Amino acid sequence: MTAYTATVTVRLKHGVLDPEAETTKGALKRLGFDLEDLRSADRFEIDLEADSADGARYRAGEMAERLLANPTIHDYDVEVDER
């Protein structure tokens, strides 16, 4: 078994209201920053052991599907690095 850190980034799907991002976007514009769009995201770092990076990615994906993200309104990405 090898030690991995899986990073799961969860964000709202395009078209889903994101009040936190809208508030932050407005504040950034008032500070003089010109931006087209902004979305908020949650990031989870999971330390786990697995036989391979693909195995760690699969397990982290299961965690995202079952608890960390709501597939109806969220998209998520999983990145895996060996520790």
C-alpha cells in the first residue's frame, strides 16, 4: 500500500445560484478588479492508502459521490498525489 493525498474540489454547477461568489465578485469589482465570472468552491484533502493512484482516485471519487458533493447541484474534481 502507498500513501496518497487526494484533493477533492467541489463547486456548484454552472447556472446554480452561488450567493457567496456573487457577493465576493461584487466586492472585487468595487475594489477595481475587472472579472468576467467567479465561483466559490470547497476543497477537501484526504490522506489515504491505496494500491495505486487510480485506486486512491476511485475511493476519493466514491467519497465525493456519497457525501462530499450533491451530484444534482455540484461538479467535483479529484487530484491524487503520492505522499
